[in-house]
Amino acid sequence: MKRKTYYYSPSKKEDFSSVKIRDTKPLANDYKFVTKNVFHKAFDFWFYYGLAAPILALVSIIRYHAKIENKKYIRKALKDTGFFIYSNHTMIADAWDLQTLLLFPRRGYIVSQTDTITRSKFLAFLVTALGAVPLPTNFHNARGFLHCLETRLQENAAVIIYPEATIWPYYTGQRPIRKGSFKYPRTFNKPVIFACTTFKEPRGLFKKYKAPRIVIHLSDPVYPTRNDVQKIDEKRLEELYNAFIEKWTSQDNYVTNRFVLKEDKTYPYSDGFLEEHYDEAEKTYLEENMKEPQKEKVR
């Protein structure tokens, strides 16, 4: 596999995915995060279970020889509850690896960039069928976003979050996380697992042309403390996540691409509306929509 060189700025917020992020348009105030249209729901079911999931699973198994560690335990331990997955972001396949190789037939919903939805109506139709949930851009759709997360968790689905926000292909280090990424578990009192994608050197007769093997490591479940001081629990989850990613990225992790610091590179990227206004949005949402947080065993 041909190696590439990527140049990045000190902030490490560049996006090196094949689909470039552009200046995002805001979501419509009445954007439907959870559709009630019967035909739309029928298409989503057919497209995901009948077409996309089987094909994407085969891609991961055949091309990347993907393997998930601690899979059986997680599937058993969290079979009766919705939960959050926090993962590093090294390639587009990160999302469907977790959806198809860990969760299937359970659904997984991915918190995604707003641009994924606003770029085109056709693309929005497909990626929402695959489980994309766009980040909100104002208070009107922030409430819809939180309602969507609550709905999916009550359906015992998983909500997948990439705190690094952008893709660095085959990156073997740790990057800064997006502000506010660890607020959600406490809001909905749901467990969390961490996932770290690492790589193994290709082997065999044609190893020069093979992609590195993907190995995804999963943590044991972590539960919100529901401490009276919200920031304490948010910080605790962030520290646990950083320690988990550091542990696995620093071990036997095959280096494919070169990442070179270049001081004059800039990246027009902000943390977005919700990360700046989450506390206010959460307060108004809980007051209007949830009489009392769902009770769950605290560990």
C-alpha cells in the first residue's frame, strides 16, 4: 500500500478525509432528526439491513481483516440498554466497523458534522439511513438533536461519537478532542465504552499491496457518576478516554502514513454551536421533555 504524507498545523484539526468539509450551512429550524414518515422508515430499514450493512461488513472483513477485541463481553454486558461509544477517528471505515462488526443487528447512530446533511438532499437521505445524526446549529434544532439521542438510547441503540471530529488516515497517535464531547452520558444516564482503532503490518505474499489490518480495542463499560457538579463527571470521562487511547495507540501500532507539522497550515474549523451552548440547551430540553432522568444502576 502506497504511503502518503500529510501536513498539519499545531491545532491538529485538519480533515484529511476524501470528502472535504466546507463552510457549513445551518440546519433548518424544523429539521426532523427522527422521522415519522412510514415510507422513509421502510427505506431506511431496507437500505441498512438489506444492502449497506452486509456490504460494508464484507469490505471490513475482506479488505482490512478487521478484528474487535472484547466484543463478546460488551455485547452481553450492554444487551439491555442503549449506550455511548467514543472512538478515535482514523478512517471512514471506523463508523461502519462498529455498526456492522460490533453492534449488528442492533443499530448504531453516528453524531456527524452538519455538512454531511446540508451538502445535498440526496446525500442527506442516504447518510441518515445509515445512521448519521448531524450536530445542531441553533437552539431550535438543539432540542431536536437531544430528543433524537434520547429516542435512540431508549431503543437500546448505541450512539457513536468521534471526539477528534476529523479523519486522519491510519494515524497512530492521539489528537485533541472536540470541546464538550463528554457531556451526553450524564444527561441521559447511560453507560459508555471507549474504542481505539489500531493497525497491524500486512503480511503474506502480496503484503506490499495490502492495507494494514484493523484491530479495534474496546474498554469495559464506564458509568456516569451523576455527581452534583456536572463538570466533574465530564472531566472524568475525558481523562479515562484519553488514557485508554494513549494505552492502545502507543503499543504495537503499524505506521502507514507520514504526518508532518507545518506551522503555516491553517484550518477554518470551529467547535460549533452545541459545544458552546450545551449546558443551556440541555437545561431547557430536560425541563421541557424529561420529567426525571431514566434510572439506571450506577457503578
